[in-house]
Amino acid sequence: MRCQRCSRMLSFWERLLGRKICGECQRRVKDALAKYERYLEQMLEDHCLIPEEEHRLTQFQRQLGLTDEDLAPIKPKLERARMLSAIIMGNLPVVEVPLILKQGEVCHFAAPATLLEERTRREYVSGSRGVSIRIAKGVYYRIGATKGYSVPVREIVPVDNGTFYITNQRCLFVGNSKTLSVPHRKLVSYEAYQDGLQLHYEGRRRSQYFKLDDGELAAVILWSVMQREI
């Protein structure tokens, strides 16, 4: 049995392991794949893969001698980049949801989520007995003694579990004990994390946090929706 790339006769061990290409060709494919992945990362610095960049990637793939089968290890990354790029360019997904939507309202994102809110609690800081210094026989002077006191401590705590939705009109959270619905026009700012979104709405002193499995996808969809309203 011969190597499918260079036609060299495969060794006994290569045939035993079910390999279709020889060890030398495998090393070349590995090196070429690493170069392709670095090139792809450069293309994705702006988180968007436009058709022109797709064409350049195809040319680079041919230049490196990589087949579509060789690209299998990074295919999920490539497919995700294409999906996010399509959303950025305005091709929003449409999701069927068990909600009563408003007239003209379309849902573009739905995922399990945990609602987190910023809370303030008091934490007690114990005092100090200080140090006693002997001045004379039977006479001591104590310094450094302080009383205990409490200080405010801010923390982000989980409040409820449910589902987070993004429609073309609002962000919506339907939980076990809480339901939140805020129109996009009241959104002042938002911050994306790998595992969630932080939303700050007009009229609210504190931000709301939604823990999600894919915060990046939610942020890209929200950005694309907001662009349509500009």
C-alpha cells in the first residue's frame, strides 16, 4: 500500500495503524495546517470573514497543498467564523420560541441563562486590642486599640435561572421566579464576555448580568440587531 500523497510505500507499522499517508507527509500536513490556522487568525482579528478573505483563504489552502479533509481539525472554528460573519453582515438567525411575541417581533437568540445582580452586603471587620506598654510598676499604657466596624462589600450573585432571549425589539429573560423585558431603545451600553452579557439600561442604577454558554454569539446578535435600529 502506497502513500496517497507521495506514492511512497507505507511501512509495516503505518499500514498496521491504518494510515493513508506516510510519516513525512503527515509532518508536512501538520506544518501547513499550523500556517493556515495562523493565517485564519489574522483574518479574524476584526471578527468578520468577508467573501474576499474567504477567497484568499481558499488560495492559501491550495498553495499549501491542503485538502478539505486536512482542514477537518479546524473546521468548527472556520464554520463558527462564517456564522458570526454572516450575522455581523445582517443575516440574523430566526428562532422559534414558546413566547407570545408582539406584532412584528422576531426572536433571533434563545439560550439557557442565569440572571445575576449586583448586591451590597455588610462585612464586619474585627477590632484590635492593641499593645500594652509598661511605663512604671503597675502602670501600663495601651496603644493601637480599635473597635470593630462594618464595611460595605459589593458582589455579583445569582438571582434566578431561566432563558434569555434577544428579539428585534427587546431583551427578555424568563426565569423560574423573575421575568424581565426591556426594549432595545432603553439599552445604554453592554459588555460581552465569553460566558455572558452585562447590560446597562436607562433608569437602572446597576447593570444586569446574564451568564450564558456563548456570550460572544449573544453579543454579536445584539450588536447586529442594534445596527438595524440606527
